Amino acid sequence: MFFERGFQGASLEAVAEEAGLTKGAVYSRFESKADLFLAYQEERNERTIRRFAQRLPQLGPGDRPVDLVVGYWREKLLRDPPEHSLLVIEFWASACRDPEVHRRFSDQHERVMAGVAEALEAAAARLGVTLPLPALELVRLSTGIAHGLALEQLMNREKVDARMIELAFMPIHELSVSGAPDAQRAAQSDGGLID
């Protein structure tokens, strides 16, 4: 129902009907559409963390853990239907207007980011490599890039192809090779744009 009608267009009644349940059965478990969506998103987040935890042990000497994060987003952007990004973006915008839902969604988001970062740190330690940034910063940076690309895909999916995705993530690849720039030096060379 969410994919078909969007977050705003779906209702718990329609979900109950589609699932062959009574409205009471759905309302006994979920107080609102937001509750149902957050439960759905929590399951997806757990799968994401498990996927990373399963893939990272496959890395061997000479592999860079950062490449796995970039590869995950590359696959997701090229494979997932645009309706999924649209649904998440629609819910995200809606959640930002409701302080309680925003808090819950933000907490969920931070848990999945921390879970992936923890797996990334463990892989780096096992391989004896130093990450160019703290793992959570790398995960947040790659997630931000991916979400921006997902927005662009909603406008014109054909324009955000494999080449464009590689270009967007190139700075993360470069960081993993050259290391992070000194933050103070970067702030001084911004031409006064950062306060």
C-alpha cells in the first residue's frame, strides 16, 4: 500500500484490507501509519546491518572496507525501484513536521548508521587498516551522497547511471587512499564560507 499509494495516500484501513485483516487487528498493533512505517523501516535497517556484517568478513588483505560501503550504495541505487526512495523521502519530510515521529525516525536512523559503522570498524581492525575518517562519519557521508543521488533519480533515473554514481563517490575513494585533510586547514581555505 505504501509503495502503491505513497505514505500520505495509504491508510491503515487499506493496509488491513490488503492483508486480509480487520481494522481492529491492525490498530491493536499500530496506533498510526507512522507506527506501521517505522516498524517496516526497522526491519529494513536490521537487514542492512546484517548484510554489512555478512559481507565485511569477505574482505581480505589489500581490500578497503570503505569500498564495501560505496558498493552497497552503488548496488542499491542501480537496483532499487525509485518508488522506494520516493516513499522514504515522503515519510522523512512528514516525520520532520511531527516532533515525536521525527525523534523516533532519527533514533532509528542513528541506530542503523551506528550498526554499519561498528561493522566497518571491526573490519578495519581485522585487516589492520586505518579508516580515513571515523567510521560513523564515513557512513554518514556516503549515506548523504546516496540520498542526494536518489533524489536526482526521482527526477530522471537515466541520468544517474553507474558512471554518475562512481563520480559522486569518488571523494570517499580518494579519502580512503590519501587520508582525510586536516579539518583546520580545510576550514581556513574555504574562502570564508564557514563561520
